[in-house]
Amino acid sequence: MTTPLYQTYARYDIAFERGEGAYLFDTDGRQYLDFATGIAVNALGHAHPKMVEALKRQAERLWHVSNLYHIPEQERVAAKLTANSFADAVFFCNSGAEAVETGLKTVRRFHHEAGSPQRWRIVTVEGAFHGRTLAELAAGRQEKHMAGFGPIVDGFDQVPYGDLEAMKKAVTDETAAILVEPVQGEGGVHPMPPGYLKALRGIADAEGILLFYDEVQTGMGRTGKLFAHEWDDVPPDVMAVAKALAGGFPVGACLASAKVAGAMSAGSHGSTFGGNPLAMAVAESVLDTMLEEGFLDNVQRIAGLMNQRLGAIADAHPGVIEEVRGLGLLIGLKCVVPAGDVIDALREDGLLTVGAAENVVRFLPPIIIDESQVDSAVQILDGVCGRLGGSSA
């Protein structure tokens, strides 16, 4: 089909016209259980009433004024983020890529202002995905993403996943920060090994450098905590979040401690649309919902149930699923058969999922799902596994 769009996406032949909770409905009226959620974005599902109300209310008042002026809505959302995280200050932008880019600039600027301008390099981990800007492609250093976009932006060094000795050796007097995802999402759904974040914190402190978390995919309740690093109780100095921050409205944020954020002075960074009143109204409604008493406890409960049920499916179908891994409701099914075949078959049966590296199928359901929706998803998966090769659970 001829289209005026860039051909940068291998799109499925399907279009949706509305959503409700954990469900999407295509233009033919067919219902799908959405366990892709716009790649971990629609954490509160579709058309959540509090989000809809917040958007409508703000849309009738004020959309955009730019950051030339005070934006009270930003102050409120930033106050709630800092009150519930390690951070003291927040910069709002429009996407995960912008949030990570803000963090990269922040760590360089911190060392510059501290009198160590030679510290500008960032150490990352193999398998990482940090975004699509030229700098972020260099940070992730995956050949499939970098092809045709050379020369590679300098300033990034990479070490093998989980290798602390390699990390120690990679840190030099030019290193500004260590950048890591607490769980690698695009890289195949790999939680960092136990004790790894704590060890990174120790390296950073000993070397006088910063610890920078990319929680674009793992943050905002996805793992059962507001931020995934809370499971290890190891705070960073800088953190990028986005995706579920406004549940589908484009919002990103870079969070930092006071000493680090203080290096970013007037004019050092900016965003035309970042943190406008419309975006902040939706983000505040998402935060308020996630911070309600018992909300994250229920996410943990449902995540435990889902992982248990998926483990049983993997045991019953070893010819299709090799391993279930992840954290909370960021779940990866390491497949034996081609993951694309599993994704296509699940979609045909009404369950939407998304792929990842290493032949992995990601389950990224709305974090508001209930037990009946877990049962529905598992039943569909069981049927697909049976067709692709294996006995029924």
C-alpha cells in the first residue's frame, strides 16, 4: 500500500479504533487483550477514567505556554516524583530518548562544573537499549540499530552483562558515569544479577563518578515498585523515566539528586513542549493512581500469579518456551521456536504481545489487570503452544 509515511516500521496489518481497560478493539470491531500496551506505555490500560477526566479538564483550560513561564502543574508532578524517589529535582521532556539525553548531558555537566571536565565518558552494559538518538545508539552499541548512522558518537565504553571486574577496569579518569537498566527490556528481558546494582553503587562512589539508571521501561509501577531499582534499595544519582509516566500521553522526565541537578543552570538545556500543562495534568492523574494505598501491592500480587502460571505453561511446553524471566509485569518468554511465530499466533487468537532480543516474547500487560485477564492470557498462550509443538497444560 502506498503511504506518505517513512517506512521505518514493520507494521502488522491491523488498526485500532478504541480501547477500554486491558482491551483494544480494531476497525473491524474485534477485541484483543492488550499485553503489549504500546511497549510498556499504557500501564493503566486504555481510557482510564481518571486520565480521561484530567485530560478533558485541562484541555478546556490551558494547553501550552512554554517554559518561559512558571508552570504550576510541573511543580506538582515534580513534587510527587521527588517525594517518592531518591531525587530532588526533575526536568520534563517528551520521550524516553529525551530523558536519557538529558541525563547524558547532566552527568557531563556535573563533572565540568565540579572542575573535572576530563570526565565525560559513559560506561554501559552489553545488550542495553537506551534510545534512538545518535548518542544513545552509541550507548547501546547494537549493530542492528547503528547500521548506516556512522561515524559512531564517541564517549561510550561497554562491558559484558553482569561482569563487575570488566566494569571496574572500564572506569578510568575520563569516566563520568555508569549507565544501566535495572532490567534490560529490549535486550531480552534480563534483570541485573543479584547484588549487581549495589556493586555498581560502590564502584561509582569509590571512583567519584555518577550512577545513572535508565528506567524508561521499568519505571512507573511496571515491576511492582514505582521504580525497579527499589527492589535492590540502591538509589542512583540520575534516572530517566518516560513510557508509563503519563500512560500514553508523551511525557519523559530526568530525575536527579540536588548536587547533580544543580550543575544544570539556566540555558544549559531546554524543551519547547516539555512539561506543558496538558501533559502534566495526565501525568499527575497517573501518579495519583499509582500512589494510592494498596495499588502497587496488587501489582505485585498479580505479577506473582502471572509468573507462576506462565512457569507452568513453560514446563508443559518445553518445545516452545525455554524460560520465563523478568521482574514484576515485565516478563520475557525465551522461546525455542521463532518468537515471531508465537507473537503472530497469539495475535491471531486475540492476545497482543511484543518481541525482544534473544528470541524473546514480552508480556507487558496493563498493571491494572485482574486474575480473570491473567487466566485469559494464559489460556490463549497454552493453546498457541499446543499448536506450535507441545502438550496442553
